[in-house]
Amino acid sequence: MEETTQTSAEPSAAPTSEPTGLDAVYKEYGIEEQAASFAPQAPAPVYQPAPQAAPAFKAPDPFDPGFQAYQAQLAHGVGSLQQALSQTRGELTQLQASLQTQRTEADIKQAVGVLTDVAKIPPKIAEVAMEAKAREDKRFLQIWNNRQSNPKAFNAALKALGAELGEQFTVRQDPQLVENQRAVAASRNSMATTAKTSDNDQWASMSPGDRQRAVQVLLRDGGR
């Protein structure tokens, strides 16, 4: 007799579920690794104009009677230059901060527009939701910080977040509420149909005897 050997089938590995929504965006653009090693970026260096070569100048002889006046004038000039340089640096720093604020506000407005269009929610709700997402999800915050260098990931994350918000804010009607609304509408229609019946319709539906008795009642009551 031939011996038959049975080989047991090896258990197949359970299928892994693919990420969706924002998780899919994070995986596609490698945001997990970036967020784990994220370090705050140093502020942009303040622009400093290149120094210009000063014209050749010959200092007076220290034993010259006007040397002290020269030193006083030189100290005053150096102080004025330092004050002007400090003021210029402050103005440039303020200008850079103002430009950065304007750019951030423009980016927020653009992002809110995408969320509003996708989720069909008011702009104020979209802005608050995006701010909350950036606080609680460092991966989304990483995408926001790199929005200038990686706009594709930023746009993809906004659309995914908009889809999530759309699901959260979708109004689901209660079946009992719908039935109550239908009953109210039917009652209103019935009342409107009853109100259309006029006095003439009532007289027309009376028999001759009833009509005569009704006339006598009206005459006795003075037509009231």
C-alpha cells in the first residue's frame, strides 16, 4: 500500500489594513519620522547690510592742539552710527515679523477655505478645528510647519482633515423626529382643508326643512 502524507497548510498571515485619511497622508510623505525628530527651527537671521569701505583718513598728530577736539568729534560720530545701526536693525526685525504674520494669516485663510469647501462647515468652525488638530497631533503640526517646503503634503492633509470634519459635523436626522414632522405637516394640511368650508357650503348641504328652521332661528336672534 502506498503511504499518503498529508501536509498541513501553513496559516496565512492576516491581512494588514492600509491607513486612511490623515494617517495615509502621514505615511505617504514620511511625516512619522519627521515629527519624531522634529526640532524647532531657528529664527531667520536678521538682514544686515554689507559694510562699505570708509574713505582713507589720516588721524592728526596726538601732539596737535586740535587732537582732543578730533577725539570728541570721533566719539560723537561713532555713537551716532551705533544708534542709527541699532534703529535700522530694529526696524528690519519689525518688518520681518510683520511679513511673517501676514504670510501666516494668508496661509490660515487658504487652509480654512479648503476645509470649508470639503467639509461644508462655517469658516470659524474650520479654523478652530484646524488649530485643535495642530495642538493634539504633532504630525499635522509638522506638515503645517513645512507647508512652504512641501505644499503637496500640506494640501493632501487639508483635504483628509476636511473629510474627517465633514463626517463629524454631518447632521443625522432621528427617524422619530422625521415622523413627528410628517404628522405636524399632515395636521396642518387637514386644518387648512377644513377652514376652506364656507357658510354657503353649509347652507347648500341642508335639507329644505333644516334650511327653513335655520332661517327662523336667524330671524329670532336678529341675524346673529
